[in-house]
Amino acid sequence: MPKAVVLDSNALLMPFQFKLNLDKELKRLFGDLPVFVPSSVLGELANSLDKNSKAALALARKFSIVETEFSGDDAVMAIAEQRDAAVLTNDKELIGRLRERRIPVIRLRGERYLVADEF
């Protein structure tokens, strides 16, 4: 069982792309766990051309922001390793890298709910 959850930019866009209640789904899977967002993800969202990026940025600020010198997927993986956390993403390349390092993955299934790797 992870001790926390780390969100990447892909995860923060899910509620707006698929009408997913992120808080409710994470609570259903794990109960109350701390949720972290790498500071670099805020930059990614701020510079994103996705029409939902502003809303995702506002959502990100609800969670604990973790300062990191890493960027992109490296920041997500570093924070997950430091905090014994699972990562919520649908990014196939990142999922592959997370599994290589045995970091638990949470994904969107059927555009309606989240599923987690076996722990």
C-alpha cells in the first residue's frame, strides 16, 4: 500500500477530459492519503496549450506542491521514490519507467474510474 500519491500533468487533466472526480476515486482506492504535485508539473500546465490546462493548474494547487530541481517524468519518479508513493498517470512511457523501478501505478480505466497496480 502506498503512503502517498503523486500526480503528473496527465493526471491533473483527467477530471476535465473525462468528468472524473479525482478526490473521490483516490479516496475509494486508498482512503485518505497525502497527494503531491511536483513543482515542475505546474510549469508544464502553465505552458500547455491544452484547453483544460488552466483548470488543471487550479486543481493542482489544492494539493501539496513539492519543490524539485528535476523536470517532467524525472520529477514525478523522484518524488514517488522519496515518499514511497504511487503515481497517477496514463502516460505509457512514464508507466513503463515506473514499473521498471517498481513504483506503483494508478491509471484511468474505462474513462470513468481509477485502477491501481497490485501492491
